[in-house]
Amino acid sequence: MLILPKKLEMSLTCNQLLHKHTQVWREATVHPFLEQCKLGTIQPEQFNTWLLQDYLFVVDFTRMVGRLLAVAPLQHFDVIVGGLSALQEELNWFEAKAAERSLALDAHKQLTCQIYCDFMYSLATMPYPVQATAFWAIEFAYNQGWQLPGTMPEPYAEFAFRWGNPSFTEYVQLLEQQADQVLQNTSVTIGHQAEEAFLKVAKLEKDFWQMAFNC
Ligand code: HMH
């Protein structure tokens, strides 16, 4: 019988997931929507579609993080509760941005947004390491997506700064450390579930950018 060295049975770390799935991750974080924000050529209607749908997304994302807190180890509370507080502030900010653009916030979720929110709801049935990996991937997608194009013109600079600023980057790194810590001590099965969740986030992020062009 072949005995595999222990190392081969370990779950992938966040960084290893990124390296294993470079192309999928690139598609999650590089999109014409962001490139057109960078060029200042995005159509206001498309930007507004994204803004409204992202507001609806963040409402449900905040709920997801609340459920994740309920199963997290005590040592992870600091970062998660800080994240929740930032999300509440973000919801207020979205409301202000929508008001500036005279957008009604009681819009319906588009199908892609609904599918993403359903996925976040389904994570509650998964073990904590899977939830922690998805949490990191969701935040990292925006951190990279808004940062990669480089300086954006107004009014998009404010959006790029929100998810690309140094303290948000630091927060995402802490989420990565927390996910890695629990992935390290988990079973192969849960490691695979974490990888599936990572891939699902990447796919949904790509679809979410595309949704802005379906209006
Ligand atoms: C679609 N993914 C989407 N929206 C967001 N606001 C975030 C991630 C947060 O990082």
C-alpha cells in the first residue's frame, strides 16, 4: 500500500488556490466593466445597474458574515466584527451614492445577483473553513478587481479607493490568514469543499461584472 506523505493530504492554502486557478481568478477580477471605469467610458446606466445590484448583494453578504461569526472561533471575532461594522458603514455609503444618482434602492435582484445571494445563503450549511475561504475570496475579488486597473477618474476613483485602499487590503490579508489557519487543520473533504467554494465565488464574480451590461 502506498502511504502518501502527510503534506500531500493537506488542504490548499488561499495562495495555493490562487496559483492553481490563475485563469479563473483573472476572469473574476479583470473585466471590461472595470476597464471602462478606468477609461471613464462606462455608460452611466451600466454603472448604476452595478451599483444597485451591488447594494442588494452587500445586504445579503452582511447577513452571510453574521452567520459566519456564529460559527467562528473566538480568536477570529476581532476581524469578523470589524468587517461587519465596515459593511454596515458601506450600506450607508451605498444609500448615499444611490441618492446622489436618484436611484431607487428597492430594485429587484437580477438573476445573477439572486444566484450569488443564494450561494451565500447555502454556505451556512458548510463547515467554518469553507465559509472562511469564501469570505476571503469575496473580499479579495473586489480588492484586486478595483485595484488592478490603476488610478480611475472621478466619479469612479471613490469606488476604486473603497476596495483598493491600503487598510482594506490589510483586512483582506487578515481574512486570508484566518482562512489558512483553519484550512491547515481540516480534513481533505473540507479542503475540497473550500476549493469548490473558491471556484464558485470566482465564477459568480465574473458573472456579476457581466450583469451590468445586461440592462
Ligand atoms: C459582487 N463581490 C461583489 N460585491 C461586493 N461588494 C464584494 C464582493 C465585496 O468585496
